[in-house]
Amino acid sequence: MDRIPEIKNKKGRDYIIFPLDVPSVDQARRYIGLLADYVGMFKVGLELFIRSGPELIRLIRDNGSAGIFLDLKLHDIPVTVSRAMESIADLDVDLATVHCGENAGMLEAAVEGSRGRVGVLGVTVLTSVGSDDIRRAGFRQEFSDSLSALVLKRAAMAKSAGCTGVICSGLEVKTIKQHLGKKFLAVTPGIRPISTVTDRDDQRRITTPAQAVQNGSDYLVIGRPIRDADNPCRAAGKIAREIEGAAYPG
């Protein structure tokens, strides 16, 4: 399955996934109009999809060539996940997520339901989760002491199930690529240019765009640094240039 084609002469903007984490279609429409030529893909999350559903997917498709990443993080019994992914495949999106969770059968069901029409990404460990959270959740000490070990274990399970790739922090990309191969897609949230990181940030495992690309990330989910900028297009362009400097070192 090759739902995500290799981009020849990949530009900095092609790495950028902009999350439409806004409460209304009108606000989403504004960012789609602004950024369609500045990012490679738009991410539609659970909040906005519940409000707007397939209408928003059509809106993105009708306004430029940017791809669509439907981030619903499916997590249910395998038969339900399979049927849900079948419905997602009918929406003509490029990527969709399912939690790696506890059961490889759920991942296999997601891949089966995709019918090769959407790239399935396994969510390893959310970037808002830290070692203390893992310990309190009852995981073995080897995983609370090393989140990277848990991420790699779940990533390997996702690959064995036939997933296109995983969601992981930029801190774990290099290890995943070394163990699972360069073609196994790594999509990285928690991206923050140095100048935008604050103590109030709810993402704990963060990296800069340059660090993530140098580590091997294929796509970077970048929201606040673009959305909260005075000029979102200029901010996206600046990040794209930073990515290009990292991707194509002189």
C-alpha cells in the first residue's frame, strides 16, 4: 500500500501538517484559505470532525492541493475499528490514526478496513504523556524509565500489523527509522521553534522543526507557532525555510 506518494524535490512546506484545532468551520475555512499554499497537509482532529464531519473534508479538497490527515485516534474492538476505517477510506483522506493500544488485532483491523485507500498511522505514546504518567498507569519500570522503549515496541507492533507509519515525538524518530526502516512513516507532533516554547506548554516531549527533520521525521504537525503568529503565512514560510536548511544541509 502506498497511499502517500513520495514527493520528488520535497520542499520545506511539504513537511508541514497544520492542525485545524479550531471550534468552527468558519475559522477552519479562514486557515484553509490562508495556508493552502504554505503547508503540505491539514489535520482534522476529533473536536472539529464531530462538529463538521465530512463537510470539512470536502472544503479542504475543494481549496487547493494540500493533503488531509484525519486524526481521530480510533480505539475500540477490532470489528468496530475496521468498519470505522472503511468509512474513513470513503472520505478520500490521506492519513488516519488508530491507537496502538494493547491489541495488535485492532491495528490489523484498521489496516484491513482501510482497503489500501488511506495510510494508517499508529499512535504510540501521546506527546503530552511523560514518564510519571506511564508509571502511574501501571506499566513496567523498563517503560516508565524509557519512554523510547515503549514507543519502539508499539511502533514495531504497528509495522507488523501493516500500518503505513506511526505518530511519535521527534525524540524517538531516529530510533524508529534505525529499527524499522526509512520507508516506515514517522509523523511528529510537539514541534516548537525555540522562540515559542513556554513553561505553560502542554506538550512535554517537544523538538524544533530542524531537530525533527534531522532525526528523520517525514511530516511535522505544527499548530500554535503558525496559528498564533501575527502573520500565519509568514510564520509558515519561515518554518519551511528552517526545515529546508535541516533537510538539505550545505
